[in-house]
Amino acid sequence: MDVNRTGIHIKPNNARVLFRPFEPASKERFLRTIARVMTLSEAQTEALLAEVLREFGDRHHEIQRFFLHRFEQVQEHLLTDQPLSLPRQLLIGSYFTQEYSLESAALFNPSMVWHPDQSDLPDGARRFILSLRATGEGHISSIVFRSGVITGTGQIRIEDPGRYVTPPDQVPNAQYDKPMFIRKLFELGTSGRFCDYVMAGLGDLFTLTELEQAVKRVQRQERASQQDHSTAAKFILTLARANYEVSYAPEQALSERVIFPTGPTETNGIEDARFVRFTYDDGQVCYYAPYTAYDGRVILPQMLKTEDFLHFHVSTLNGPEVRNKGFALFPRSINGLYAMLSRQDNENIYLMYSDNLAFWYTKELVAKPTYPWEYVQIGNCGSPIETHAGWLVLTHGVGPMRKYAMGAMLLDRNDPTQVLGRLKEPLLTPDESERSGYVPNVVYSCGGLVHGGMLVIPYAMSDYACSFATVPLDQVLDAMTRA
């Protein structure tokens, strides 16, 4: 096959930093740090703040707003209610803020979807969004974005990323659907009298604040029975905080947006989002991305949802088959149901159906490791791509020396459990220039596209940086061994 490596390289840039809360290890350190700042005169405070702003102000958007937000978060450690000047509040906030280089270790595992804005383009060109897994200090992963254009002749152009990186604002008073929340509690095995009492005190739609108040109210009422409901209370609130919303200002460039771990299930990373442009039966379009949440001990599949890449809903997935990694949603319903590829056993590819995106109960085996380059395991490399011949699924296989290669298979459009064809030899393997990196001997993708008869594959090189390869779609289909 005529696989063309484009030579485009998207590498991590350790100069792209965002601000994050700095959390001292103990309450005493909060107190001592604030006390030291309080010893400064107003003149000293203003001079020191000016120095901080000179050094860091040009590296971030709205850094003073974040300093003030941090002050509001730590002011409970103040010893008195004495009002403080704005410069002192900002300075205290700066002492509890730090920079974080989110790409310092790697920028990899790309996923590619068509941009919601296709205006002002030459004939035959299409604009795309590329999501990437950025890994920084502490091996914490987040999601960053790039945008680019594929011309009518198949040339790929990536726009230079913006100077700044800015985390989103958490949406205040985001609402929860009561029936859905109760169902998730039940699926997680957390139901009973305490949960029933908490839910009974809430409306059909409620906010996190209202939930917290309801939990406290029932805890007070239940103290008379001398029963400890702290575990159930913690579980209810953890579930709520794992389902949240974030948003960006429209003026923030796409490349300056970062989805940084926020929920309790993802404190150590958001990994390998597989974005897909999903079209409902009525023509409505929405972007979804199953991803792996990691809290340092447990991995858990979760889901991102957005219509505009400005406002994102983050939600937990539930059901007995929500396990392991590598979930990839089909771009439309099949026979009236959502369909998703999965790999619950870390070895084979499965297909799941559901009438509700949040709940998955059954799976059916689709493909096992068959060829030597995939004897260890196989998995998907992103959401299936609908073609005239069937569903094209980019795959990865692991062979000797834990070498990752990419392949492809074709599934029936009406019954994706039926494998129509499969590449006997890899489509893409790491060449000498791609073998060295954070994890050597790996090529990997989280989703490609077809444009003008060409299969476009964004791929990671040894879990360090990214590139693109292109190959005529017909050549891929013709090379498949028919089932």
C-alpha cells in the first residue's frame, strides 16, 4: 500500500504552562504562609505584587482573577475577619498558585474530527480539530487541542498553537437529573434508606449545592438513630462531583483550551479521549469522547460531550460492562441503539449496544488477536469510520517486544459484529525515527478521518509526539483478507 508519512511533527512544548492551585501539605503551612504575608506593610505588599505580575502576568490570561479566586479559597485560614486590601488578597492568592507545564513529558494519542465551523474555506478543503493527550509533571494527563485544514489535494496544514494555555471555568449550579442520578447510584450498589431520604428532599433537577445541603440535612436527622452514614454520604457526593460541566470563553483560541483533571475519579489523569462527531436520526450533531479516568489506583471509562468545544459535559458511565480501556462510540445509532467498541479483557475487541449512553450491560466478541504482530492483544484506534463498504475500524496490535503496530478491519454496516475483512499485515509500524520516546516501539491513534478518498491517520510516535500518515482508502479495503 502507498502509505505516506507526511513529515508533520507535533511535539510537546514545555513552555506552554497553565496556573493551578498550590496546596501546602498541612493546615499549619497555610496558616504560617498567610501569617508571613500579613507582616508586610501595604507598600511592601504592593511592591511584591507588582514584581509577581511583571514576572508572570504576560505568561497567562487573567492571572489576577485566578489569584483572587485562590484567595477566596484559602481565606478560611485567616485568623480574623479584618478586611484586606485588594493587593494583599491578590498577593496571598499568588502564594497558593503554581505554574504547571502540561506538555513537559509528552504530547500524543491524537483523535481527529471535523470542526463544527467549515466556513471561509477553498473548494474541497475541510477544517478539523485534533485532540491530544498532554502529559506533564507527575505523569498527569489532560486533553489539549489543535486545529488544521486538509486541502482539496490532501495537504494537511496545522495551525500554530496560541501562546497561552487556560483551564476552563467549572460551571456553577450545573444541574443533575434526579432519575438518572438515582439509577447511577443503584448501578454502583449505593442505595438504601439514607440515599432515599436524600433524594426525596430534592426536585427533579438539582444542583451540587442543593445535594450537599440535602446530605447534611439527612445526616443531622439520622444522628438520632446512631447510625453512621458517612460512607454513603461521601459516595453520593463523589458521584456528583465526577459528573460536572466546564466552559471556556469564546475569545479563547481552541489551542489555548485544556481539559485538566477535575473530578475525583480522574485526579491522576484524563487519558486517550476518542472524539467522534455523532449525528442523531433527526440530524442533530454532537461530539462525544469516551476517555479513561485515572485516580492513581483505578481506571474508569467516562464520557465527554460538547456541541461547540466551548461547553463540555463530563459524565460517568455505568453498568457491568464499563470496565478497562479503549471505548469508541460509533458516529450514529445502529438499529435504533447506541453502539460502542470496547476491550474489557484488555485483549479482544467487543461490541456493545445500549439505548442510553450512560449505561452499558452487555457485550459481544468481535475480534481476537489473529496475526503474529497482534498476538499479545488488539484494540481499536478510534471510532469506526463509515464507508461505502462498511465500518472501517483502525486497530492496534501488540507483538514481540511489546511492539505496537496499526492495522484495520471492516465491519458490516447493519451488523457490526460481522467482520467483513481484515488486514493481515500492519498498516503502519514504527520506523527508525519513531521507535524512541516515552514508550518505545509504539505507533497509536485515537481516531482518523476519510477525505477525498484518502484515509488520514493522526498517530503518536512512541508515546512522545505525533504525526500524520495518509493512504488511499480503496487500497486499504482491497488489501483486506475477506472473512
